[in-house]
Amino acid sequence: MSKRRGGKNADPHRQPMPNEALAAYVSLGRQLATKMAETNFRTLTAEPGWTAAQVEVATEHAIARMDIGARDLLNEKGADHGAEHWQAIWTAMEGCYRETTAALLDGASVRGRDPLQ
């Protein structure tokens, strides 16, 4: 018996993800978000006179772009971006991006807002 094209069982993206795989994707997503946040922060704070408000606005824009880009990529590949496993990965990525940026801002406040290298 063959599976009907387009049927519920035909799409591997809609199948449950093993816990180990989900944990690996969450970890990878957090690593990627950390690197992106660090790069974005250093770019924004490379010049004197930057403000925390500028960093916060740029952070919101970066997160929105990441979300849109990831959703577009998943839709292109036929995956459901609203699926439970995607939500877990995205929540981890977004939270890590925000945590990293906040930690970098805290560290920069201690240094007196000098340009960061």
C-alpha cells in the first residue's frame, strides 16, 4: 500500500521530533543566536556615542528579521513553522539573543560606554 501524496504521513516535517534531536536543534539555535547577538552588538557599539536605546531598537529589528527569515525558509521547504518543535527552537533562539544582548549591555555600562572591540 502506498502513501497518498500530500497525506498527513507523507510530510516528514509534521512528524514528531525525537527529544534528542529537538535538544540538539535548540542548542544549535542558541549558539547561532549568541553569535548573531554578539556580532550585532559589536557593530552597533563600535563608535563612540552609542546608546542603550539604539541597541534595544536594533535588537528588536534583528529578532524580527530572524523570525521572518526563518519562517520563510521553513515555508519554502514545506515545513510548518507553527509546529511545536519549531516553537521550542525559536523560543530558545529569541531568549538567548535577548539574554546575550542584555549581558553585553550590562558589561558595557560598567566600562562607561566606550567603543567596544
